[in-house]
Amino acid sequence: MGGFYLGCGLLDAVGYTYVKMVGSWRPELLIKYLAFLLMCFGMSGVSLYWFQRAEAAGVGIDSSTSLLLSNLIFLQLGMLGATWLLVRDHGLICDQVFGCQFVAPGKILFQAFKVASFGFVASCLLGMVVHQIFELLGRESSEQAIVELFVQNQGLGQRALICFTALLMAPLVEELLFRGVLYTVLLQYLTRPLALILSSLLFGLVHFHEIGLLPLSALALLLALSYEKSRNLWVPIFAHTFFNLINLGLLLWVPSLD
């Protein structure tokens, strides 16, 4: 029973064998996983519809909270469950598949902070370039939806829910999905550069924010590289958390300068 060598031995060639699994991701289980993910999106949409109907009838919660709850319950928790099922169906545990050993926590956190800091600077520079291009083209730019929700809603409960989502659930779920599963699946069928580029672009696209596509894709590229180098998914997870923490901190601090 050999190791799980992704990309037809490519990771061995560059010294990366951070995913320890028998054989490879099985296509039939990946199809089942994709079906679960699509079901999560569908259930999220249905729940949001009924939340909005309830709000219109005057018996429900406000639209911002309903959006956050639909995202948390049906997308993030649903995707987390789907990923757990994928790993379980392969007869393995997350430590074996993603290298999730939380050893030397100081080293993991330091590596994650370096990645997040570099990613923040790179995304800011790229964001400025994209913003200038939009201005030259006469196109308006807008903030990401979660950012607008955080700025517009001053309630403690909603902001706490946003922080919980941005600092805990989003990093965990998105890194499992995009770095842990998607990137490694692509490595089975594509060259390493193509897998890096495609998985990073998909990460940027699913955030549905035109001006953030390039900066978020660049961040995703750094997160994938950090996963490869560390052979431990905790590094990109914490890097993602630190990146979001920096942005949330700035959202709280910058308005106080006015």
C-alpha cells in the first residue's frame, strides 16, 4: 500500500508528499462529493428565499442576518460535512489526507502569519492596479458583499456572526475545499502550474467580486504554495484567518480616522 502521490508522481519530483492516501481520489466519490456541494448551494438558496418571505410578512429576521445564517448553516457547515464524508468514504481521516497534525504550533502560526502578511500586501497592490484599470474604463467598483454587510451593520450580534464566519468557518471550509480537495484533485489530471492557476482562479471567482478576482486569486496561489511547502493544511487555514483578521481590523480602525 503506497502513498498518495498526486499528479502522477509530480509531487515526489519536487519533494512534496504531504498527502498520504492509498491510490488517489476515486472519481465516483468525487462525483458524489460534487453532488453534495451542489445540494448545499441549492438548500442555501431555498432557505434564503423562505427567510426573505418571512421577513416580507413581518415575522422573520432581517435580510442581512438571514443571508449570514443561510451561508453558515447550508454552505459552510454543509460543505464541511460533505468533505468529511469524502474522506470517510475513502476509509481515511483528515490527518492522513491533509496533513492536519497540529505539531509545533508556534512554527505553524509563524509560517501562517508570514503568508498572510505577504498575501495582504500583494492583494492590496493588485487591488490598487485593478481599481485604476476600472477607473480608466469608466466602470464603478464596489466592496465585497461581506465587507458591505460588516460596514453597514453596527449591531453587535451581526458583527459577531460575521467575525465567526470570516475568522473560523470560512478559512476552515475554504481551505479544505480549495487547497485540500480541489487543488489535489487537479494535480491528478493537470500539470502543477495549471493546477495552481486553475484552483486559484476558481477561488477568486466564487467570491463573486469583480475587482477582487485578481487579488484573491493571488492570495489563493500563496495559500496553495504554503500548503505544499509545509505539508500541513493548518498553515493555509491560519494564514487565511490572519488575512481576514487584518482586513476586519482595518474595517474597524479606518473609519475611526475620520
